Amino acid sequence: MAPRGMCGQTFSFCVVCYLLQIRSLLLESKINPNTAYQKQQDTLIVWSEAENYDLALSFQEKAGCDEIWEKICQVQGKDPSVEVTQDLIESEEEHIEEMPETSPLIDLPSCELNKLEEIADLVTSVLSSPIRREKLALALENEGYIKKLLQLFQVCENLENTEGLHHLYEIIRGILFLNKATLFEVMFSDECIMDVVGCLEYDPSLAQPKRHREFLTKTAKFKEVIPITDSELRQKIHQTYRVQYIQDIILPTPSVFEENFLSTLTSFIFFNKVEIVSMLQEDEKFLSEVFAQLTDEATDDDKRCELVNFFKEFCAFSQTLQPQNRDAFFKTLAKLGILPALEIVMGMDDLQVRSAATDIFSYLVEFSPSMVREFVMQEAQQSDDDILLINVVIEQMICDTDPELGGAVQLMGLLRTLIDPENMLATANKTEKSEFLNFFYNHCMHVLTAPLLANTSEDKCEKDAVVGSTKSNTICPDNYQTAQLLALILELLTFCVEHHTYHIKNYIMNKDLLRRVLVLMNSKHTFLALCALRFMRRIIGLKDEFYNRYITKGNLFEPVINALLDNGTRYNLLNSAVIELFEFIRVEDIKSLIAHIVENFYNALESIEYVQTFKGLKTKYEQEKDRQNQKLNSVPSILRSNRFRRDARALEEDEEMWFNEDEEEEGEAVVPPVEKSKPEDDFPDSYEKFMETKKASAANGANGANSKSVAAQTSPASSNGSSSKNATLTTAVTATKGSLVGLVDYPDDEDDDEEEETSPRKRSRLGS
């Protein structure tokens, strides 16, 4: 922008696209010495030209805005430090406020056929000016002008006056954009609304008029599931439906400049819905009759479908209520028995009914998950597991016939809300979390995991020999829909691992669930393999030694490492996810897992050099090994030589101390693994050797050398750097496997993490 003369003269500048550096002219505007320019938020310059014609110049960077602002201030002779160049804003606002009172109303042309074009031009011209819109609205209201226009519409339609009908479309559309509730009351009355719809059928941009009135009168049928005796309520329902149709179907999507023109129309619909819900809620006789027919076995399927759809729309309308009114609304539905009714209809064969029932259930869960939880726990005391509401929901999720599982995804989200401890209540006398989670894991979890366990059982999987491979892969026979379902279940179980530490830990170890999940690492669907890996990653992320022992004793890293090796050098999401899992173990220095991985799998992983993760694991392992050796060497030799010098009477006491010390060091009881790699027949032999050595030591006054032979016989892992104490402990636990298996069955009534850790430890001290 360059000035062309002295201050006080007229100057011009070009607004060029500052960001994209486009040199074409977008806007030319003159800098008027008397125009008030305002700088806002360091990147915006606004001003007005002519009457109610506002402009704004926006910049991405402050520097560009400052440059233009300095030139404007230079032209007007102002200091660039000011934010407003002229002091006229206050007087202009006062002038605008006074105009509606002091200025006369707009003179409307006479309502005649030959004046329709003039009327259309007038209505269209005022839309850019708030003041003139207000004046026109007052004129239309005072003179009853709208009804006269609608009478002209009937004349034009009878005469097939297309030009007049096109003008009437512009007029009625413009009146709607005036955004005045008083005009809407006239236009949407029973007397006028169908003529308004008729005017809006004749859009000049369409080759043929639409047939909206035909749809509203013949196709759209109002169904009274229960006869409505209140005529005012019936009229309000009809009006709301038709106005909603005008807003959603007839009127085109408003542009950016028109988005606020119909705000009053939206409010009109909103308050109508509030009034409808309030009137229905107050009519207890009506709602009671609806519930009675909904749960009556004699009700035919078509009637029940209409009733469910009515409740679905009823609940949708309730979202317009204020929180306190919505609370009263849902309490009324609960009192009348909405949840038992849903339990019946959600189990029906009709897909449309089930879908509507699911939508109603989602409204209830979103409003009050505690109300739903309380109902299902009370129901469990009187009903079998198969007909519990939550189990019905789970079965609907599992049996969803949609190839994309749209309904299953919705139901899974509702289940997650119900089992989320974050929205569970806790009072002095009642803990909803412990009560509901006990209920869920006792009555519902087996239903949720049934598809997962069924699809990962040995008889469901098939051995497929891979060409050029020395091993056989276990391939899970999952089609795409089944894979999607299993992925949803795994997502929910992963959520449980994160939020239900005690209950899900008990369930995973009892069912050996992680081993079954990792079968899915061989799925042909990569997204399912990633879900299985995410489940294991969440478990390892807890850094819980219970889980760590379970993983190492069960050799559960093997399917993950096999998947990594089978993936080869491909750089994909599966590769990155597996690498991240091992990198987490390295960074967090989870010693038990590091030792297990290095000792059992490092030879297979040694060749992977595009990341330093596995070399880092080996380094961590060796550092820990050196640390243990240094600790052992720091013990005085006299203590080391006397370590095993004890008499026969002290042997049992020392063994008991070993168990006690291990509990104090580890902080948790030893959970026996589900070992499949070691034959069961090995356990009696090891136990007999241990007992024979123990008796010999007691009889002969065992010295340190005899004790070392015990360690040698019972500790095959001693060569890997583990101490004889830990080796003997491992043998003792292994030898008494049959009596310790019951340790996995934690008490069901415990929820606190401290109880979770201490209770199994006490039981381990007692033995079997």
C-alpha cells in the first residue's frame, strides 16, 4: 500500500493474500481519513464502510498486521501505538440504539400479485442490516402481512403463476431468516404451516418443484401407540415434526454468513420438545399404559416395535431438558420399569426393535450408570445368569450380524462405561466398585470371554506347516467378522487390566488367559495380532511381579518373538509395537523379564541390529549379573564358609526363614505357573531327591559341603547366576505344586490392593 497524496486526501490499498503470497487483487478499499479503524488481538484490523458494511483484515503474523496498521495511521496522522484511529464508536453505537425508536417502520408494498417482485427485493435487501431486519419484522407483525402473502400463494398456484411462486419462495425464505419468534408463531400455526411448506417447494434453482406437502400429508403418518387425549399435546407434536422437517429437509444448509439467521428457529424446536416431554411425563396414566403393553407377552411384534420407537424418540427429546428435569424424567422411567422392559425387547429377533432398545439403553447408561448397575445386581439375586440384562447386552454384542459390527461397537462402549471404576460411587456404608466388580466377574465375565476362549482352543486351531520353516505355526481360523469381534473383546479386557487390577489378575491366572490371547499373534489379520500384543503390553506396563512370574514361567514371550521373527525385515506397525514392548522392559529395567528374555531368546534376537534394544537388554542383564557377583564377593569369607554350617535342628528353621525372607523381598506370594514345557513326572523325582538329601543332612550333621550338594541337585539354574537360596526355593515350590495351585484362587470379597497382596501371602505360609 502506497499513499498517493497528503493527509486528508483519499488513498487506496490492496489486500493481498499474505500467507499464500498470491499477487492477484482480492479486495480494494480506500483509507478514509474519517473512518474509525480498530486493531484487535495484534493480528486483526476491522472497520466499517457505508451503512452496516463491516470489513476485517486478518494476518497470521503480528509483523504483517503492524506494517499495514502503521500505514493506516500515517494516512490519518495518528500514532501507531493507538488501537482505534477515530473516536466515533460510542456515538455510532448510541445512534444505532436510538434508530429503532426514532425511525419509522418500513413501508411495505401492497400485497398484490404485481408487487411480489418488489416485496421479494425488499425482504432480501434487509437481511444484511440488523436494524432493517428488526423494522421489517415489526411491520410484518403489525399488519398481518404473512397471512395475506399465503393467500396470494394459493392464487398463484391455482393460476400456475411460476414467476410469482418463485418470488414467494424468496419472500418466505427471507422472512424465516428474519429470525423472529413472533413471526414463527404465525407461520407455524395449523392454519399457515402447510402453505409455508408449499411456498418453499418452488425453489427457483430447481427445474421441478419438490413435493414436501405430499410427503407430510400422505407418507409421514402420525402413529399414536397409545391414544393421546390431550389435543394441545397432539398439536404440539405435529407442529414440532413439521418445523423440524422444514429446518432439516426443506431449507438449504446455511452458508457461513447465514448460520446465525436460524438460531431462533432452532430455539423454537428446542422449547417445543421440552414442552412435549413435560406434558407426557406428567401424564402417568399414559406412560403406565405404554409400559404395560410393552412388557405384555400378548402384544404383537408390530405394536411392540412402535412402542419401542416411541420410547426411543421420547428419550431423545429428553436430552433437551435441564439437568434437574432430566433427572426426574429418568427416575420416572426407572420407577415405571424401563430396565426390565428393555431386557425383554433386547432379546427379540426383530433387528429394528433391538436397535431401538439399544439406543434407549445408551441414554440410560449415559445418564446414570449407577442406576443400571444397581438394577442388575438386584436382578442377579432372583434370576439365572443367562437372562441378566448385562449378559443379554454381551450376547447382543457377540451375535451382531452387521459385517462392520456397528451395533457391537456401540454396546462395547456401554459395557466399558458400566465397568469403569471412575464413575462408580463410594459411600461410608457401601462401595459400589467392590460389589459390582465381584458381581461382574462372577456372573458376566465368562460370557464376555467365551468367543475368545472358543476361538483359541486347541481343537479350533489347526497346524499349518510353513514351507522352509522348522516349526509349525498355530493359525487361528478367524474370518474378518470374527476377528473384529475378538478385537472388541480384547479392547475391553485391556481396559479391565488397566482399571481392575485385582479381579482381572485373578481371572487371567485362573484361566491362563494371556496364553490363549497370544494364540492370536498368528492371526492373518494384523489388527487382531496388535490387539493381542496390546493386551500383553498393558499387563507388562503394570510392572507387577505376579504377572512377571506368570509370563516367565509360562514362557509367554515365545509367541511374541515368533511373530517378530516371522515378520522379518518388514518395517510395519507390528514390528514397531513388538520393539516398543521390549524397549519398555529395557528402559524400566524389569529384571526378571530381562533375565528370562536374555537367557532363553537372545540367540534368536542377536541378529536384529537395526535397533539397539536387544543388545541393551543383554547389557542390562550382564550388569545385573556383575552386581550380584560383587555383592556376593563383598561378604566376608568366614561368613561364606559358615553359610551352610548348621545342625539338623536348624535346617527346618532356616528353610522357613528362606520363605519368610523371600516374601519380604518380593512383597508378594509366589504364584505357581501353568508350566507346559516341563513334564509332570519330573516333580516327584525332584521332591524325593530333596527329601532324601534333607534326611541325610539331618542324620549326618550336615556340613557346608553336603548342603552344596543339595543345591547342585535341586538347582539346575544355578549356573545362570541365581543364588542357591532362590534355587532351593524354586525347587520347593515346584515340588509342592499340587498343594500350592489353590493360591491362585484369591478371595472374591477383596478389592483393596493391600488386601490383594497380603491375603495370598498369608495362605502361602500355611501351605495347602
